[in-house]
Amino acid sequence: MKGILYLGALVGGVAVLLLVSMVLGIIPPETVRLVEGYMPMQMVFELACFVAGFTAISYLLGAAGTPMPRFWQGILFWVFVWVYLKFRVYPPIPFSVRAMYGTVSLVAVFMWMSSNEEDWKKFRQPILNVLDAQTGFHRAIRTLALILLPIIIGGFSFLSMKPSSEEPIELRTVHPAPPASTKVHGKTYVLQTSQNPYRVNSEGKYDQEFSNARIVEQSMGRLMKSDANPWDPKAEGYLKYVREGGEIFFQNCHFCHGDNLNGRGLHAFAFNPIPANFTDPGTIAQLQETFIFWRVSKGGIGLPNEAFPWASVMPPWEQHLTVDEIWKVVLFEYWHTGYYPRTWD
């Protein structure tokens, strides 16, 4: 039993050292890579190892006669989860996502500390000591908290509401410069000659005019023609692929780009600048489908030098979607906004 505990403590200690090295910049976050396609399961496994390591360390400290107070165990573990989410996950996730995970972690810590009456008493005792202020030390802590908390909250509110007249730290191009070709899943696509293979007619043949004829009226960014409904289970050809692209979009993209493709998704305002507004005539309406295919595939991180200056944290979706799925998402975006993609002519 002790051997298992020592092993758990060793694993937890090594994991903490790795994370601290990432925080200090000694080891870049992308060095210890998350496996593409298995990222959620890998994160759960790593956090489970951390929990086991912390538990083993806590037990060994208690057995050695120097137990760590329950209150500080909970606080330190919650802080550790925050640090893990910020410095371990690469590419970085927005603050709003970290806040949700942090809230869930805080609830888990309270459930852990209140699982039995003895642990709950140990956890809340330092808080009660400060509130009761029976000693000079606790009175000083309470007085300091009552002074600092309003100042911190007021200062944060002031800084968040204060208007700024400063210029941006860098200029941002309207659209990054595209390469002549791009390679996705091992296949090279020449942007000037490639086509979206899903702009097909009811017979399955590529037909740009057939798809254009389905886009005749735009209202709130949605197609309004009654006989061109991609959500009809009997829809075939172009409309069928629009529906499939929409399903992919709402599974992966609407969190940032919004239900109405206007760049106002759930996580949109965690970014600066916020995600692209596809309903704006200055975005996809001014671009070719192959350009959108390239941008979706490669994302915003790791663009070539000729694409800069550019500010975008969109992930490289080629790591999560197939080529066919990317083309269908592009198809859906143009259908939903009612815009025609530009041509290279």
C-alpha cells in the first residue's frame, strides 16, 4: 500500500514540476503535446493522475505528522486546476471556457470537502476563525479583507468600464494573404483552380448555377425560398450537403461565430478581436470559397509570415474535421448568409 502511495506522490510531484516549468516558460506549453483527436480524454486522464498524486502526498504528510489543513488543500487544488487550464492546454482556450471549468472545479472541491462532517468542519474552521476574530492575527486578517475586497472589486469594475483612446498595439489586415496552394490531410489544393465539390445539382453533378438559384432571398441571414429547404429530410444534392454542413457547424463552430453566423457566439467576447461576422458583406462575401477552405483548415495560429499582421485564435480545423466536412461547412456558411462566393476571374 505504501509503495502505491509513494508512486502516486512521485507522479503528482513530477506533474507539478512540469506545470510549474510551463508557467515559468522553461518548457513551452506545446512541447508536451495533447494528442490530436484524444485531447478531452487526455486532459481527464492527466487531471485524474494529479488528483491521485495530491491524495497520496496529503496522506504521506499526515502519516509523517505534518498534515496539510483541509482548507488549504481545497484552495491549492482549485488554483492548480486554473493554472493547468491556462498553461497546459495549447492552443489556449478563451477565458470564458476556463471560467466554466473553474466553476465546475470549485463545486467539485466543495463536494469533496463536504463529503463527511469531519472534513467539512476542518475546511470551514479557518474561515470561521477569521470571521470570529478571537485573536489579534485573525482580527488583522479580517480588517485587511474588509479593506482590500471593496478596493479590488471597485478597481476591477473601474478598469473594465474605463474607455480607452489608445491605438491598438498592432495593425490588423482585413484578410490575411493566401498562399498559392495549401496541403490538407496530405493532398495539395491549388486555391485558384480548386472548387467546392458539393455545389451539385439534384443529379449529383457540379453545378454552380443550380446552387445559386437556391439563394434568392435573404432575411435575418437565412434562406427564405419555400421549395429550397435543406432541413427537409428529403432534400438531395446541394441542399442535402448544406444541411450536413449546418450540423457540423452547430457542433463545432457556433460557440464562437454564433447561431446566426454574426460573430456573437457564447465564447465570442473572450477574444479580442471577436470572431468574424459572416453576415457582414466585408467578410465571406468578398472572398473565394477556396480562401475560406484554407482559413478553416489552417486556423489562425501558425499562419505563414506573409499572412501577418493577423489576429486570430481560430484552431486549425483540419486536425478535427475531414476535408469533406470542411467543404460542407463552407457551403453552409454561404447558404446561411445568402452571399455568393467570389471567383478568381
